[in-house]
Amino acid sequence: MKSTREINSLHDQYKASLRKEKRWVHFFQLLIFITFFTLWEAFSRMEWIDPLIFSSPYKVWSLFLEKVMDGTLLSHLSITVFETLLGFLIGTLLGTGLAAILWWSSLLSKILDPYLVILNAMPKVALGPILIVALGPNMTSIVAMGAIISIIITTIVVYTSFREVDPNYLKVLQTFGASRLQMFKEAILPASFPTIISTLKVNVGLSWVGVIVGEFLVSEKGLGYMIIYGFQVFNFNLVLLSLLIIAVFATIMYQLVELLERKLIKNN
Amino acid sequence: MGFLTINNIHHTFFTEKTSTTALENISLDIEEGEFISFLGPSGCGKTTLLSIIAGLFYPTSGNILLENKPIHGDTGFSIGYMLQQDYLFPWKTIEENIMLGLKLLQKDDAVSRTQALKLLGDVGLSGVEKQFPRQLSGGMRQRAALARTLAVDPKILLLDEPFSALDYQTKLKLEDLVSDTLKAFGKTAVLVTHDIGESIAMSDRVYLFTAKPGRIHKTFTIPAELRSLSPFEARNHPLYPELFQTIWKELESLEIHPGN
Ligand SMILES: Nc1ncnc2c1ncn2[C@@H]1O[C@H](COP(=O)(O)OP(=O)(O)OP(=O)(O)O)[C@@H](O)[C@H]1O
Ligand SMILES: [Mg+2]
């Protein structure tokens, strides 16, 4: 037997080795980041890559400052973020709601099954032009794009998880005289939270795709518009600036979902 | 007329390709406060019969009366059904799990909460209210499941092999605990088991089932000497091995001449 002191000191060593590893991981992450931007800047200045197409970090940064100063960046950004959030929420909620309805009526789920497969296989962005004609070239159709792209896949994934809940939990509830609504609330939904959260993570990415494509088509405002405009006037500084900003904000949204995950799933 | 009357139950399961008759001609009477065991080979329909008694589904024919009222369609009464595993909800604390039945029956007032928590103490689990099921051992979880079942004060308790997933020592202890608790509350209980010893030690009467289709083959009444003892003591009584042999031989003869 080892004494408590020895065990404590071993534990300290273990913790120190964990910290050390973490420092190295961070170091290399930072190294990759700096190397990437340095090489990008250097290659662009030495014209090893075409600066007109690939721009350079310095030019993107100057453009960023300029756009922040005149306030246009913020207005484009806030519009896109708003549309994405809305599309994401609508897509996820409608998808989950649809899954609940399918769970409720097994007959309906059997009837709708082939249609779900077809709708899922269909590339949703191809519906863009129809949406714009139907809803008008405005924010509504962009949000609809952001939502429609994730609804069906959410429905399918969440419904599958609803069905895979161990029926014995339902038996327990049934012996307490639970109604179907109570079974849904007490067993089906909480048991499916992990799946719902992982579809949220996928939906974050999907909504960005839907909204950016929507903004390409409507071509009025937003980061998607900035990209398509930059492309048309051959200003690739603008294109790359928009791309970088999208990357940053998509990551932030993803992190928020992970935060929600830790809040919601408290039992592990 | 007994407390629980099972009248001529037949049950057949239908699937697209097959129809399986799980139960045939099951009739029996249980008096209030009795402890009954269903013993039989795997697949003889014990779980099916228990689920029908629990009102989880209707039998193909026959009926079940509790205090002379048909149980199917009566939502007012609650049965306690303990499954082979505890099926505590992993995302609920032990306290929330125990209160689940009361919550669903809209009886979760302060009084029943105190009673439910006292029940947790009765099964030797005070102090774990705020913990999650995964933090408890298998035996503790099964005890928590017992408390959850008893919390709604059911008229009858159905136990489907509740000890089979536990190690031998824990199983013996839990047998005593369940037996004591049910006696203390004067509960009527039906236990499903594979274990001859368990059925002798715990119950007042043992129904031996045959398989394919499930029928009652024989009934054994446990002598009063054993009944008055706790399950653990009963296992050490001289009458116990004798009865064990009798039931064992009967089970063996079933395997040689199935369906007789
Ligand atoms: N949902 C179902 N659909 C079709 N057949 C079923 C169904 N449930 C049970 N059966 C069949 O009915 C028979 C009895 O099953 P049951 O589960 O009641 O047996 P059991 O006595 O509880 O067995 P074990 O001791 O293994 O738990 C078996 O032949 C089984 O295959
Ligand atoms: Mg069974």
C-alpha cells in the first residue's frame, strides 16, 4: 500500500503532465495559425500566389478596418447573423416538432416515409429560385432557405432517436397511468436530448450554407451579398474578408451550442 | 371470489409471418396479502401474463378482475410493476425518480413527498436523494426502483425477475428486504422467477408453468413453517431442500415430456 502522501504527489505529477501536454497543444495551434498568415502575406507580396485573387492578410485587415469605420460591415454582418439564427431556430424547432408528430402517429409516419426520403435526397438549395419567386426577393426567403435546408434531416434523425428509446421506460410510465403526452415529456424527449444537440451542431453549419446561398440569390445585403458583389467587381479582398468573418461567427455559434449541451445534459 | 381473479386468459401474439400462442387457459385466484410466484422455463409466457395483469395490453380472450372490477380500462387504480432491470430514468435524480409515479398521478404534494422519502429510508437508501442513478450500485438501484414502485401505494405488486441481474449476496439481501417491506405494508405480490429456491423462499404459493403454449402445470402450496420465515431463513429450513427436490423433479419431467 502506498501512503496518502505518495498518492497525492503522484496525482500532482499526473496533473502537471496533463498541463504540460495542454501547453504544447496550444503552442502548436498558435504556431499553425501564425505560420499560415505569415506565409500567406509573404507569398502574396512575393507574388508566388496571385495577389489579385488570393489577396493578403494585410489587405484584408485594412479593408476590415475601413468597413468597420464606415459601419457597412456591422450592418451586413448583423443581418446575416440574424437570418442564420432565425433559420437555424426555425429549422430545428420545426424539424423536432415534425418528428414529434410522426412519433405520435405511427400511421402518419408510415405514410410520409417515402416523401421524407425524397425530400431529404433533394438538394435544398436548388429550391432557392422558387422560394424567391414565391416569397419575394427579401429576408423572408433567405431565412426560409436557412430553415428548409435543415428541417428534413432534423426530422429524420430526431424521429429515429425517438423510436429508439427503450420501450421499458414507457412501460414504467404506463403502469403509472401516464398519457402519451406525459410519456413524450418524461421519457422520449429527455432521452433524445443528446441526439437533438448533435443535430443542432450539424444545423449550425447547414443554416449558414442556406443563408449564404439565399443572399447570393437575393443579392441585396449580408455577407453572402458581399461575397457575390466582391466576385462581380473582382474585389477578392472583400470576398476573403467575408469568408473569414463567416468562419469566425459560425465557430462562435457552434461554441454556443456546446455551451447549451453542457447545460442541458447534466447527468454526465 | 379472490382479491385478484384471473379468468381463462388466452393470449396469441401476431406478426406478419407467425402467430405465437403464449398463454392458454390461465385461471387463478389470489387473496389479498398473498405472495405468489410464477415459475417456469424461458418463453413460457410469464412476462406476457404479468404485462396483461399490469394492463399494458389486452389478452386475446379472458379477463382479470381486481376486487371484482375488470382491470382493463380502469385508470383509477395503480399497479406496481418492477422490471428485470431497474429502469430508473438516468436524467432524473433518485428523488425525482421516486416521485415520478406520484407526479404522473398528480399526487405529488408535500405529504406524499415526505412519505416517498421515508420509503427511501425504509429500503436503506437515505442520503442519495440528490444523486443520479449511475452513481449507485446495481443493488441500490434496484432498491430505489422498489421505492419508486411502492411510492404510489399500489394495490398489487408485480415483480418480473427483479433480482436476476444481481450478484448472489445482494440478491439474498434484497429478497429479505422485499419480503419484509411487502409484509409490513400488507401488499399482494406476484413474482416471476427462474429460480426454484427464490420461489420457495419468498412465496405462499408457486405456479409451475409449461411452455409452448404457456399453461399452468401444477400448483405448490408452501408449508406454513416456511411461510412464516424470512426468505434467508427459509432457505436454511429442513423442509426447503425437500420441496426444492419435488419442484426440481417436476420441472425435469416437463423437459422430458413437454406439454403434459
Ligand atoms: N411482442 C411479442 N411479439 C411476438 N411474440 C412475442 C412477443 N412477446 C413475447 N412473445 C412470445 O411469447 C412467448 C412468451 O414470451 P414471454 O416473454 O412472456 O416469456 P417468459 O416466460 O417471460 O420468458 P423469460 O423467462 O425468458 O423471460 C415467447 O415464445 C415469445 O417469443
Ligand atoms: Mg420474461
